[in-house]
Amino acid sequence: MLGMNELKESIEITEKTVECPVKSCNEKVKRQRKSFQKKDKFKCQKHNIYISPSTFEYQCELNNLLWKDEADLELLGRIKKVKRESRITRDNSEDALTWNVFRFMENNNLLNIILGPVIDVDLKLSEIIYWSYSQKENNVWSKLNFARKEFGESINNSSEPDIIIKNNKALIFIEAKLSSGNNTSPSNKNNSKNYETGGNNWFLKVFKSDYKSVAIDNKKYELMRFWLLGTWLAESLGLEFYLVNLVLSEREKNIGSVFNNFIAGNEKRKFIRITWENIYNKIRDMDIINLSGVEKDIIINYFDNKSIGYNKVGKLQKAFSV
């Protein structure tokens, strides 16, 4: 895995070429423009990475994963059968980051120790659902599909939280961000599906603003959908609901106040902003109990060394403020 220690502090970008970002490599490839493409003309043959001015992509997804023993890869394979799209090979992939961090917590039974205090929820005996895949059901979580249909979503083009955590007390949707932000809009602004009317007009119960204001004017379409479906589903299951926006500490600093202005939250349903750095600090400071010191070192080094691509002038950017 390539990170800050393995990559050049700056790369040369011209109108026609981009320099390989790996230290001591003199290879240059044809410059990509617009959409990222995995083609040989954009590939450094020495390091098997596809390069653009801002980022790179591994040829093999295993190069971007920390946990890849037989059980990990078998689970990931099952997840990918239901996950709508996968960008795990990209250096700035939110999917790869989410897998590496949450699989670490799941494998070591650390959800309640690390994440629980960050969001102030008891996470004992919780199930983790990755990108809508339920390990218990060996399929898309059926309750989520029920909510999708209730609000007019087609199964092949539907809301997909990065992580769902549930136990007998709470339902938690986690929307994880790395390089992207929370400003999203519907592809068809004239089609609100059943968001406004589904669930016996549930929208009116959990939002203080109308659909157009939230989803279109203020571009919180994705968060709107997660809040709508999640609160309705939690209500039907008799659970508390938390929509957690997991972001970099230096980004989206006001998303909590912004989104909370639109929603009707209460003690049983909350929107919370947390940061990747919050999780890093909990891992760093925790005592090693029933945990391999090697695994803790691996995840800490991952955070310390993680890059987030190159800026417009070719300067390498560190992902986390750690």
C-alpha cells in the first residue's frame, strides 16, 4: 500500500503527461482528463498503478486493503454481489477506508470500545451491515429493502448507507466521507419518488423544511434520504435512530448545524457529525486488551501514512490531521 512515506511530495504535471507519484520512479504517463480511466496508456508499468493528475488507482484491490485473509475476502466477495458500485482500488476510495477501519473494529470486537463513546451509544452485541449487506441474512438487509420500496426507490437505484449498525436498542446509519462532500442533488429534480408521501407522509414528521429546500436548494439529497428512511425504519422497529456523518476533521465543520436546521430531531433520533480523527484517537489511546499489538500498529500506521492525492499544483496531501 502506497502512502505519504512512499509517495513523492510533488509530481510534475504537464499538458500531456503526469509523473508517477512513487518515489524514485521516473516513469511518465499520458495525462488523463475528465473521467478516470484504467487504460494502459495511463498506467505506470513498474508499479501497476493507473495515474491521473490528482490520484492513482491500483490494478489489484488487494493492494488497498489491510485485512485480506480468507474470511475477510470471502465476506467482501459476498458484499460486492449486492453493493451497487465499488471503487475500492482508488487511492482516495471511501469504500477502502471504510472497510479497513470498520473491519478492524469488527474483527477485534471493538465497536463498543472505539465507536460507542464517540457517538455516545451502547454498541454491545451489534451487527455491522456493510453497504446494505446483512451477514445474518446473507443478502441485502430485508428491512432496508422494505423501507426503500415504501419511499418509491427501485432496488437497483436506491439509498445505500456505507455502514449500518443495529442492536436491540439503536439503529445507526453511517455516511462516510473522504474526498467527497455532502452536497448532492437528485439526477431528476422533477421526480421526488415517494419521499414526500411514503410512510403515511412520514416526511412531514421528521423534517422542518420541505423536500425542495432540503434536497434541491441546499443539496442535501443523500442525507435527506438516509434520515427519511432511517427514522421511519427505526420507528417501525421500536429503536432509537442515529444518522452519523463521518468526515475529515478539517471538512464539513458546520454540517451538524446546517442539517439539524432541516430536520425534526429529538432524543430518539439524532444527526451527529464525527471525524475519522475521533476514531484514530480512540484507537491510539486504548489499552491493548485481547488485541494483537501488530494489528493496532497496522491501523495506526495506516492513518498516519494515508494520503488523499495531489492538489492542483501537484503537491501531495495528507488525509488525516494526525
